Amino acid sequence: MNGFLELNNIKDALLVAKRDEAVGIKIVRLTGNDTFAFYAAEIDGYKPVGAHYHTNGIEIYQIVEGQGEMYIGSPEADAHVAWRNPIVVTTGDCFTVKANQAHQLVNSRPERLIILFACPYSHISTDRIIVTGANG
């Protein structure tokens, strides 16, 4: 940070990123505030992000490097999720996950998967409901 512009490099930031054990990824906030922020995350080869959903707000994703399968589902009253067939996402793809959509991104390759996503801070802290994964 130079006093006028909050400047971060994705790859440098991921080198010092902390592992979020709740969903099993390395994650770091690149810019933003406690209302809305932009994050970078790294998913190890053949690993999934823990399945979850948020009750408020959207998440906007950008695949920076790698390829994965994005699962979207509808949470049901008994904590079960009705998962849809996965959608292959790859470098350059951008998409939005809506409130109350269960989601799980799975790295389908041996190389790391790097994503950027923007969301309210509450998605990282208080508004994250963990559910059974698509393959679980």
C-alpha cells in the first residue's frame, strides 16, 4: 500500500495466504473492507472447496488459473442439498453464485486452481452454512 492506492499482487498474496480450514482452501483478502471485498484463493490439485451457502448477497467468481467443476444446489429443510450436474469452469471463466445457492468448486486437475471472488465479508465470517458436498 502506497498511501493512495491499496495495491496487491495475486500471486504474492497467495504466498502468505492462510488456510481456511472450514472450507479447505488458502484464502487472502486483496482489497476492500468489512462490507465488501475481493479475495484470492488457491485450491490444491484434486481438492474440493467445502460445500456451503450464504443467506445474503452474491459471490462473483473469476477463474484465474486451472480448471474445476462447479456444483450448484438447492438447500432443503432437512439439511440435504439437491445438487445439479457440475459445470466445467476454466481459466478466464466468470460467474455469479446467488444467495441461498449451495455451491462447491472442485479442482479437477493435479495443478492448483486459482480463483478470485468478490463478496460481503459476512460470507467469510458469519454467513456461511456448511453442507454435505456434492460427492459426499
